[in-house]
Amino acid sequence: MTRPRCFTLLMLVFPLLWAGSFIAGKWALQDFSPEVTSWLRFVMATVVLFPFAFKKKAAPGAWAPKNLGVVFLLGLTGMFAYHVLFYYSLRFTTAGNSSLIISTDSLITVLLAVVFLKEKLTWRKGLGIALGFAGVIWVVSDGALGQLVTRGPNAGDLLALGAALSWGVYSVLSKPVAHLFPSFDLSWMTYLVGAILLLPWLFSKGAVASLAHASPLAWASVAYMALFATGIGYFLYLKGIHVLGAVATAKFIFLVPVYVLALAWIFLGEPVPPFKIAAACVIIAGLWLAEEPDRP
């Protein structure tokens, strides 16, 4: 029992590392465009993590063209689309709002799995989805639902919802190939696809100049996202799945928006009004219900 308890404490670290990406992203975007920020993150991650990839054999037939086509789609949706939308959302909304909205990606995954994979929609999942998106509407409306109807949603909030949708599509697409490749290798390949797809943006106006004149804080922020959030954070997440199980480890992801609200208050000076704390509790309750397996 000692080892799982130690890992339970260690599992508090990886959501903190992931939460730091929202703060680091805000800082990186002061000098880099969302596309360049994403490209730098993937390039650093693929280079640094390559020595740890492909240590285990893939399943027979894993490298078939149709499976590689799915890997490409995973890089397109989960890396290219998700991260570009994520960074653009940080330009137009707060880190706290972005994290709360993006945290519903697992709810979108459940919903897409019900529609396209014909998974059973239980009362628990249905209630969780309803609660989660009710909390999102609360966040988007800034605690005043009437104003949402008159002024409409913030562009950054919509972009964050687009990022969550992209990750939901990625999660559903990954199911057919997840058992064919070691999870670390599959993620590494999607990082590479993301870097390749983003390469043309280096030729956009001002991209190269931003690399030459970026501040040390911007470079440190990108390095943090690549090495700590992507590298160490994902490593701890995989170790958690190995020791505690996938369901138990997934619960710790619910801490990400909580951490982001605290970090954004400390480092970015973002206010945390009571309605946002309440909305976070509603969203987390929805996530817990949707992720909780049904009891026999």
C-alpha cells in the first residue's frame, strides 16, 4: 500500500505542471505568435524526448498506411488545431477562463464517443455533461447569464471551446490505434506531425524576427511547456496510469483548472470572483460524474 500512497501524492504534481502551461503561454505570446509558440514547443519536445521513444515494439500491423493516416489526423487535431486554438484563446480571454472551458474536453470526448462510437450514455455521464457545460456557460457569461444574451460570448472563450472540441475529436480518433503503439511513442509521433504542419508559419511575416528578438522570459516559457508540461508532466501521467490505473489518474486532471485559477491570480493578477470558484466546482462535479465508471 506504501507505493500507491506515494504515487497519489506524486500525482498532485503533473496537473500543476500542465496548469503552468496557461501561465507560460500568456508570457510566450508576448513575443511569439500562437503558431510559432506551438511549433517551438513541439520541436523542443520531439528533440528532447526522442531518446526515450521507440523503446518498445509496436503491435503487428501497426505501421500500416491506414494507421499512419490516423496518426496524421491525431497530430492535426490534438496538436496542431488544439494548441493553436489554445494559444489564440489566451490572447483574448483570461488563463482562468481558458482552463475552465478547455477542461470540458473529456465531456466532449464522452459525447462524441456516444454519437460516433455508439458508447452507452448512462445517467451519470448525461448528468455530468449537463453540469459541465452549465458551468462553462456560467464562466463565459462572467456570472451574469442575461448579459451573455445581449453581448454574446468572448472570442477567446469560443476559441477555448474550439480547442476542447479538437481534443475531443483527437481522443475519439485515438481509440482505434491506441492499442497498436506504446502510448509514449504515439504521442511523440503526433508532436512530430504538429511540428511539420506548423512549419509553414515560420515563413509568415515577423516570425523569424520574433525568434531573434524574443525575451528570455518568452524562451523560458516555451522551454517550460516543452520540457516540464509536455515531458515531465506526461511522464508522471503515464506512471500514474501504470501504478494507480487510468480512472484514478484521470481524476487528478480535475485539479488543472483549480491550479490555473490560483497561478493566474499569483503571477498574472487575474481576479478570482466567487462566481468563478462556484462555476469551477460545478464543472469539476460534472467531470467527476462523467468520468466515474458505473458500478455493477
